[in-house]
Amino acid sequence: MAQPKLSKLSLWGDANAWKEGRAYRHPVTREQFPSVTTVLKLVDKSALAQWAADNAILWAIENGDMLNSRSPEAAFTAGRFAWNRVRDERAEVGTGVHETVEALHTQSWAFPVLDEEQQLIMKQWELLNEDHLIVPLLSEFTVFNKTAGVMGTADGYWEVTCLHDGPTCLGQGAGEMVLALIDLKTSKNHWPEHDYQLAALWGAGEWLIETSDMVWTPEPARHVDKVAIVHLRADKRKFILVDSLVQNLDIFDAYAGVWYALEAKKAKLKDDKTEVLASGFTG
């Protein structure tokens, strides 16, 4: 997903702005809040350590001649963060797919140029639409979860009618329409934090609708029958129903509480350091 508009309005230059993650600025109150995904950076992702190691090794194998031509120090520098490039490439795949679906649903015709993998993913999107009648009611809209003190952007609010009985239906029979809160994912796996993210969006009491360019109107959250991930890969497509929403929201709220506690600790340490410097104490 590209950076949401309301996130671009965040006050990164302010002393109170956060240095890591994404922030949103509420268009009415002008308050700044962390994004849902910023809070979820606290989720343990130890499995990513092995993923990073695997990709660093693969990169080294593919670039062996170049590494052997350099000194050990230069080779180490060249390969140390090779996995970051893989991560960024994977993120670009998802961004292109998100932007294409948004362009289709909003009829903006702002289509990005897609690579071969993204084209295959969009073919799966076309097949998904052959099995479902999808009517986009909202695309890329921001929500405000006042209880958790976070904001986030949902990919869609859709009317989804399953045209054929099957495992991809959102718990309804053929011909039955549901109102669904949707997030698109192109990641290889479905992780628990995906469910926490969707639960946080579902639990938001306020939706911010862009009624004209860069003008947002707050409204109460609309009725949602189902919350689902649209999981798209080059070789697969499916709706993943997010259940246990209350439990997943409780987990997210706990992470949000920890996030705010850690920010308060950082602020106190910064104030203490400033106070010490102002006193002239140098240790």
C-alpha cells in the first residue's frame, strides 16, 4: 500500500512526533496518532530472522563472483543488508497490486506498471471476481480507533456476493450478499498479526471519508457482516475470514497499551537527559 494521505499530514518535524513507524494526523482534532501497523511492530517476528538469513545466503550464492573479487571487509559491507533489498522488492509487489485494485475500483485509471509477478497476481484477482460479485463501496479509507489511540487505513468496504457455493465464500451461501471490511495481502503466509490488524480496523468507531480532495468527513463506523483478508499470490487466490474478532481486538489493545507505555518511557528519559544537560552535569 502506498502511504495514505492522512499519514502524509503527520507532524514529523514536531518534537512530539515519533521517530519510527507511520503516524496519522486526525483531520478534525489535528491530534497525531500511531498507525495500526506501527503498533504491531511490537509483535514478535523471530521467524523473520531465519527468512533474512536465508535470503542473505541466496544473495551471496548469486553474487559469489562479485564477493570473491572484493576484500573480506568490502564483501561483508556489500552483503550485510542484502535481505533488505528482498524485503523492499516484496513490498513493491504488494504496492503495485494495491494500486491496481484501487484504480479499478475508483475508476481513477492511475494504473501502475506491473511486472510479470504482479500481472500473474492480477490474473488471480480476475479469477476471484469470476466467482464473486464484488461491489466496492469504499476504497482506501482511514479509520480512527479512539479506544486504542490509533488510526489505520482499510483497503476496502465491499458488497461481496458469492456466485457459487465453495470454500472461498465468506460464510454465506451462493447468491447471498455480505458487507465486508477488506484488506489485501500478497505475503507468502497468513500471520496472526494480520488478524490483529483487521480487528483493530473493525473495532474503530469512526470512519474518515474523503468527500473531496484532501477533505475528510468523520462518520460512525458502518455495519460490517464479515472481516476478511483477500490473499493474492501468483498461483492462488482466496478470502481468509478473520474470526474471533473480539479476542484479536483485545490482543491489539494490549499491544497499543505497551506501545504508549514505551513512548512515555522514551519521553521521560529524554526529559531527564535534557534536565541533566541543563544543569551542566557532565558526569
